[in-house]
Amino acid sequence: MNQSDTITELSEGWRRVKVPLPFSLKWVNSYIVPENMGYTIIDPGLRTEEAEKLWDETLQSYGLDWSDIVRIVLTHQHPDHYGLAGYMQERSGAPVYMTERSHRYAERLWGGTDEYAGALSGLFLSNGMPDELMNGIVQNLAGFLPRVSPQPEVTYIKAGSSFPLGGREWLLIDAPGHAFGGLCFYDAAKRWMICGDQVLPRITPNVSVVPGEEEDPLAHFLESLERLSRFEVVLALPGHRDPFADFRERTAELQAFHARRLSDMRDRLAERPMNAFELCESLFGAQLRNNPHNLRFAMAETLAHLFHLELRGLASSRTRSGIKVYQSEQAGER
């Protein structure tokens, strides 16, 4: 990816930087925002040698030093957004802003304990994940530690408050479901929405069950989409893929996608009972056995939909030999 493909000039001096990722998403969007004195960086990306080199080249191409970065802002805590925050903070001295809940999640995953990996293993194994595949997922999780190090010192911001960015005041909007503690940023004057991974064009944000967090993340995500659809947006700045204009239409498309997925799962479970891993392979394909990173997301999203169905009485489960098996008494409505 050459630099002309990497940086997009937006209006009012804003720039979108496509920071490379070593997995199927290919890149994460970071945004460079001009301030009165220096620049804010939104979501700097995952720490890799390629990403570090890109940031060095990007700053040099605009005649900037690391000290010109005066703030680092994170929409949410996932490593492809958070990973370079501490590295960039070390070089710039800039404060890092994110919500307290997002930060607590990051500390839980990369704070030096195996608590999260153990909880995830218990959840996945009790829902049919084979031991050898679970071992690959745990190893993949551990591999993220150098990609999010060093950990930044964080200043907390919270939903419902306003935040100055690029000479304007932005409303911070709670954006749960994809990442609890995540935020969207809305500028009512320009009608711009920085939406992180909450609303993405062309692809669907992952909605996962996370051990120790809300039992029905899909319900929170769908409710968030409903709230976000009420905002007038002329330009949405997402965490992946390209900026887009049809924000309200896209929220409706995502709601419809999950309605179809829930209906499809009810149909499959009406044909025969399955554990979550069997259903996951039925939906996403057995090729995911070769990709622990994507398998983790697929399994956690399958569970999010199953929990949503069961909590609404549209599916039921029972335990056989220590493994939960799900069934649906009737097919879903299309």
C-alpha cells in the first residue's frame, strides 16, 4: 500500500490514514485532526512494524514531529484501534482519552493475568468448542500483547458529555454492543459522526458475548442502532472501510441483517438441535478452523445471537455431557 492509497484528505484539514492490519480487515481508519496548536489522532491502530513505519512516513510527509501530536483519542478498546496508543504517547507525550469502561477492558485483557483467557475457554468449551481449537484461540489472544504494548496512561471521558475536537464541540454518544464503553462522536454543526466500529459500511460490526459483561450484547447493539438512526448525518467516519453518507440507511440495513440472522438460526435449530460450535460452523463454514482469530469472533457472535434468542423464549437449551445444546420449537419469521 503506497502513501497515495493510504492517506485521504478530508475537509477542514482532516486526514484519514489507513493503518495496516495483519488480518482480513486489512486496515483500520485513523484520523488526523488539526487543532489550534498541533493535531489530535483518533484510533492510531495496532502496533506492528508496518504501522510504526507508516506513522513515521506520514508525519515526515507533512513536516510534523511526534511532539505535534497533542492528543490521542480512542473510540473503543479493541486492539486494532488501541494498540499503538501507548507507543504514540511515549513518543509524543500526548494524553490518551477513552472511557473508563473501555480502559478497564483493556487492562483485563492485557494486564498480565490469564483471567480473561480462562473465562473465554470455559464459555467456549461448554458450548462445544473442541479443545485443540480452543488452544489455538488462547495462543492467538496471547499474541496480541506485544501489539498493544506499552499500555498508555489514560484520561477518562464519558458518554453524554461534550468534547472539543478540531475547533468544534462534539457530543459523546454511548455505543454499546460491539465494544461496551465505546463511543461515537457527533458534531451537530457539521453533522459529522465519528462512529468507530459501531456502524460500518459494507461489513457488519462483530457483536460478541464477552465473559463477565452483559448477557445480551445484541440487544444493546440493536438499541444503540435505533438511537443513532435519529441523528442527522451527512458524513460518517467509520473505523473500517471508507467514509460514507447514508448513515441512517446503514443503521437500518444492520438491524435487518441481524433480524435475518436470528430467523435463520431459528430455522436451523428447528431442523435439529445443535451446540453453539456446530451452529457456528453451519453458519460460517469449517474453514474457520484454520483461522483462530476469525473463529473466536464467529463463535462469540454465534453465542450473542443464541443468548438473544433464548432470553426471548425463541430458543431453549439443555446440557448434555457438560455441553449446552440449543433448539428452536418453530421456524423464524422472514
